[in-house]
Amino acid sequence: MITKLKKIIKNMLGRGISELEYLEAHGFRHGKNFQYYSGHPIDSNWPWLISVGDNVMLASDVRILAHDASVLYR
């Protein structure tokens, strides 16, 4: 699933849409002066569950996940 999503993002980027525009189109919200560096720091599987405030900068190697990918065992 992640590989498929990365291909979709890569295709959209090739057509002129940025990663941030993709995330915003899928519900990611951020305040004024939002910046990030290197890579894909925002969970692109669940962007509508993530919001950040004003004056936020994500440094290299920072990741924001909307889930912990854990499995519930009974």
C-alpha cells in the first residue's frame, strides 16, 4: 500500500503538484510560516488527521505519524 501511495505522489509531483499541496488536498492543515526540510515528514496515509500550528519548522529526519502501526493481539 505504501509503495502504491508513493507512486501516486511521484506521479502527481511529476505533474507539477508539490507534496505539501497533495497533503493539503487530502486534509492536512497547518498554520502560517510552516516549513519542513528533506524527505516526507508528514504521514501521507492519514493526512486529514494531522494539523500543526503557526511558526512550525520540521527539521531533517522528523516524522509526524497519525498512527503507530501497531497490531492489537487478543
